[in-house]
Amino acid sequence: MLKKRIIPCLDIRDGRTVKGINFVDIRDAGDAVELAKRYVKEGADELVFLDITATIEKRKTLTELVTRVAQEINIPFTVGGGIHSLDDARAIIKAGADKVSLNSAAVNRPELITEIAGQFGSQCVVLAIDTNFQDNEWIVYTHGGKTPTGLRTVDWAKEGEQRGAGEILLTSMNNDGTKDGFAIDITAAVSEAVCIPVIASGGAGAPEHFSEVFTKTKASAALAASIFHFGEISIPTLKDYLKTQNIPIR
């Protein structure tokens, strides 16, 4: 069995790390560069940086901040937010990102996945899917969780894989920031439907939640933000716990 990955996420707004609940009620969580350095020391397997207002504000990702973070870390680094073209992706990779995360732009123009994968390889393309449970099905949302698309989540994940995405970052909006646990049902459904790695996101609040998502779904990685930012769980403590559960961890 492949070893599971633990990934902290830096949600960035106005150059600062922030965290919300259900994509609203945003509060400050600290300096992005300092947090990134801390997570490398603690043994994070990768780092995700999401400029959460770039698309809404119709601007590019904060490349200067991406460069500053990249200079301080030596683990795989994924950057998303405001990437709408091959040139945008190129600029982010040039700034130091190992992978780019596409969300709204990929829904608007799915060919973008194929273009970036063709230029940089599938391993560089993460399809980020924000999903919300409504009317008895999981639907894809864009623009920071503000715009419903009508796309069914599993269908979009499968299409993303076919178009060249190398990984899926699946965030349950219903669970995001609640600390009640990951959305096991949709995470299981998506990770069963595709052959590429799936990162579970949204709802982590206790070590048991990570154990649950790794044992009840085929998720390859689990992402969290506030529990790490505010010191509720440290990455070493979490990894030690998962080892006691016989979950293969990096």
C-alpha cells in the first residue's frame, strides 16, 4: 500500500494566511512564510497554497509571496488561485511551485487541464474540486464556493482525470472548518471512480478523522488547515497516532 500523505494548507487573502468555516467567517491565521517553515520542520509531506480571493477579485496569484514561500521549503509545493492560462501556470511554476491547482478556470474551460498537463506533465496539475451536498447529490462549486455549476462531482472528477489532471484535491464545503470529520461518502465515491490520487479536504478536527478517511476511502492524502495553524494537533503527533493505527505514513 502506498504511504499516506499529510498536507497543511495555507489559504491566502491579502497576503496573510486565513481560515474560515464553510468558506465564510474568515479569520487571520498568521504569516504564510513562517507557517510554511514550521510545517517543513514538523514533517509535512507537501504544502498547498491557495490564493482564495484571486478569482473573485479577477487578479493573478501573489507570485512574489509564492517565491518567498518556495525559497524556504524543500517539500512538494502546490499553488492555486487565479490561474486561468498556460502563461499563468508557467509564472507560478517559475516562481517555485511544483504543481498548480485549477478550480474555477478548469470548469470554465476544461481544455486548460490538457494544455498545462501537455506542457508540464500531469504530475504538475491538481484539479481542485469544491463540492456541496444539495438536493441529495454532490455538486461542484466555483469562485471560492460561491457559484454552483450543476456539475456532478464524481462526473467532473472523472473528466478531469481524462483531460490530464494528475491529482484531485476534493474539498467538502459542508464539512470545511467544522472539525466534525471529512466527508467520507463523497471522498470514497471520487477515490473509487478515478485512478489518480485524491486528497481529502474539509472537516479535519481530530486524529481519528484522518484514520477514518484513510481506512474508509482510497484517499491518498489528507489536507487540513486550522488544526495545524492554531496548534490543536501537531503533524508529528498526528503521524505517531496514525502509525499506531497501522496506517502506512511517510
